[in-house]
Amino acid sequence: MKDPISLSGAPGSPYTRKMLAVLRYRRIPYRFLPPSGPALAGLPQPKVSLLPTFYLPDENGQLHAVTDSTPIIRRLEREHDGRSLIPADLALAFLDELIEDYADEWLTKAMFHYRWSYAPDIAKAAAMLPCWRGFCIPDEELAERGRLVAERQIGRLRYVGSNAATGPVIEASYRRFLERFEDHLRGQPYLLGRRPAACDFAVFGQLTQLAEFDPTPMALTLQVAPRVTAWVGMMEDQSGLEPGEGDWIDPAAPPPTLKPLLAEMGRTYVPLMLANAAAVMSGAEEVSAEVDGQAWSQQLFPYQAKCLVWLRQAHAALQGSARQAADDLLAQTGCEALFDSGA
């Protein structure tokens, strides 16, 4: 057994929950460090303070703090054998990467929007989030920390594009996603078959908050999609599943419930990714787009422009039958627009 991987995070971080579930499923030993306390003393600090933070060695054995969940998953694939999250089929592996990005970059808008737009959700988050950084403090100090957290995060809604105009678009998209994922779970236990892929854990991470923590989307999720609510609880620990290579879907004969999920991505995530990339490229001061027939404006998000570059590189690397299979999966969903040569 290799030495356990050290990471720090908090239950209110969807990306922390994503990565803890990945480690459990892959049976990779780990040490989970609270985001404050003596265990972090002497460890390197990330360039940007995000959760989770992994403390991983470079080629010289020097520890570095790394925070981006998608490349960490790929690094774990290279360094730990068995129970892979990445399908061997190249077209499916590409689709997995695309859906993972949708969860990380679009579903998180719903998570952030609901948490910091509704009074009951704000109150719960303000009360709970500071506790995960240390609750052995006086009530007055804890309440002040909660006030400061809420004030800061509400002010950051502009970064995810949540405002009076876009809020209904985000909420309608989340409801449609629930309906389509609920339909998919009637026939498939995971997004790409009978074993989880990286995209399942990305979706799971966001849903740990939307379906299990924040009051407003939690009630909606249970009402609209009880299977999804149950799935989130089961995904927390999949270490007992014994996957087989035959458990992935056949990309040439995908379940009929997959295309509607991809079409939802094409309806919302795709136009915003394209508009954001164009705005970053042109040096615009903000993103202006039409999403689901509604005007959308938000601050630039340079990281998401990088995500689109990486996805396009993954698509360009596909050759022959793998490229054709991937394009067939995306056809008429709107997702193909991400990879049009003129986009």
C-alpha cells in the first residue's frame, strides 16, 4: 500500500466531496485534513485558496499544493492501477470529460445561485460553513464569521452570472437536468453505464449541496427526482462496487436517455462557454450572451476559456472511428457547436 494522499477540504465544498468519493471508489488510501488546525502547519500553500487542496509530490519528491480536481483525477489514473474512472473507449472518454466539465462549470452555477439567493439557504450556509473551519469558539465570533462569509459570497454571485435576469434561467436549467437525469436513472445506474466515470463524481459533487444541503434546491430535487436524491446518497461511497470493462455503455448504441442530457448541456452550458471564450479572446470587459433565449451577462471567467481549449484539444486528438463515434454522440444536441471550426 502506498503512503496515504493528504488533502484538506470541507463538507460544504462540492469539489471536496467529489474527490473524497473518487478516492473511496478507487480504494486509494488518504488522510483528510480539516481546513484549519495544526495538521496543515508546514504544508505548502496553493496559489489560489480552493477546496479541496491536495498535497502531492513532484518528480523530485517536493510537495506541492494542487487544487484542480479534473487533472488530479487524471494523475491518479496514471499513478494508481485498477478501478479506472476513464473509459477505455476513446469516444466515451471524451464524452466523460465533456460531462465532467459541464458539472464543474455549469451545475456549480445552480449550487452557488441557490445557496446565496434565498434567505433560508443563506441562513443555513452562514451558520454552517464557518463551523467547518472550527466551531470551538464563542457564539458571537462564530456568528460574525458567518455574516462575513455570507457577505463575501453574495458579492461573488456576479462571478457565476447569478442575478435577477439570469436566476430563472439557472433554475429552469437545473429542473430540466433533474428531470432528464431521473429518467436516465430509470435504466442506468450511472451516466455512462453500470460503473461510475469521472463525470458521475463531478455531478455527484454538485448534488451533495443541491440535493443534500441547501434547503431550496434540496426540496426541489426530492420533489422532481427522488432517484437522483437516492443516487447522491449511494455515490458517497462506492468502494464495494466491483466494476467490469463490459459495464460501460456501447457508444454505438447509447441509451435513449443520454441524448436529452447532452441536449440540456447544449441548451445552456455550450452558448455560455462560447460567449465567455469569445469575450476573453477579444478583451471585452464582460460576457454578453443569449442563453436559453434570455439575455445573459456576467464577469469574464478566464479559467472556463481554458477549459474550452482543453476540451477542443481532446476532441482534436480523436482519430478515425473514435472521432466519428464522438461526433455521432453529440449530433443534434447543441454540444457539437463547441467543436465547430468556425466557433
